[in-house]
Amino acid sequence: MGTRTIIALLLILVGILAFAYQGITYTTRERVVDIGPIKADVEKQHTIPIEPIVGGVALAGGLTLLLLNRRSST
């Protein structure tokens, strides 16, 4: 399996995952009160959106690279 094939398969996988999840969510913890022995924390969720066009471009690029690789090897 060549380098182009591996890159093509990774692009296809990234494209499928981008369509499936639509974004990455992570949680941060922030201290809002710190008065002597009294402490209060708040958990906030943040989302990094992934546009569907990114998934489409990655999927199309991976398929194109895979097809071009197959044609050049035969």
C-alpha cells in the first residue's frame, strides 16, 4: 500500500467523520468564586463547528486521489 493510498483513505475517513459529528465539543473548568475556604467552579462546554463542506471536500479529495492512484498503477 503506497503513501497516496494511505493519504486517500485518511481523507475519506476524515470526510465521513466530519459528516457524522458536525463539530468537536470540549469542556473547560473555570473558577468563579475563591473566597478563603469557599470555592466554586463552573464547567463550560465549547464547540468548534465543522462545516459539512469540509467533510465533502475531504471525501471528494480522498476519492479522487484513490481513483487517480488506481489508474496510474494499472
